[in-house]
Amino acid sequence: MKVRKKLRKIVRKKRGDGTMAKPFRDLVDKMSPEARQKMEERKKELLLEMEIRDLRKALDMTQVELAKNLKVNQAAVSKMEHQSDMFISTLRAILVAMGASLKIIASFPEGEVQINQFEEVRDGKITTQA
């Protein structure tokens, strides 16, 4: 997936002394099968959980570009990226400006349910509000 590859580029860093860290593959090769399995599960979780700022960066989008799509200034985007609480409509607008859509899923022990309260019916079709 394109976003994941770009995200990996963001996370790769040099150590402070200018030398490269040991190759991760070498460390993984030394791990037990159980530890590798746990690592893979955690990796999948982390790739599915991203802050808006990290998602924007993974898409190679600047705050200025996102601001233009949202018809706001860059400072407003910066403020939005640092909010821990926002309206669903604001989150939806940000994601739509990035080329995505928003689905809200409630997870219960018995299973998952998509919440459709934030959709409206237009011309006989259900459409997501932007």
C-alpha cells in the first residue's frame, strides 16, 4: 500500500552519532517465533492507527496543500492536527480533502457495527455528509 511505504520512510531515522543502527532484519532473525508473531500483530495495529498529521505526511501532502483543499489557512490545519477532540464533520472534511472517506465503526465483543447516523438520504441514495 502506497501510504504504508511512505509511512515507513517517515519512521526511518539515523542515530544521533551519524551511524546507522543495526539492520532491523538482523534483530528479527534472532527473535523467537512467538516474539515475531507478537511483533507482526503490533505492527498491523500501529499501521491502522495514525494521527491526521502522520496520515497527511504519508500522503506527501503539506499543510498548505491540505489548507487549500479545505479552504482554510495553514495555521488552521496546524491547529486541527494538534486537536485531540473535534467534530465528526471536521474530521470528515479533513479526510475528504485528503481523498478518503470516513466510516465510524462501533466494536463490541460480539462484533462490529457501522454507525450510519452521520449519513443522510438524498434522491433515494445514502450519501456521506461532507
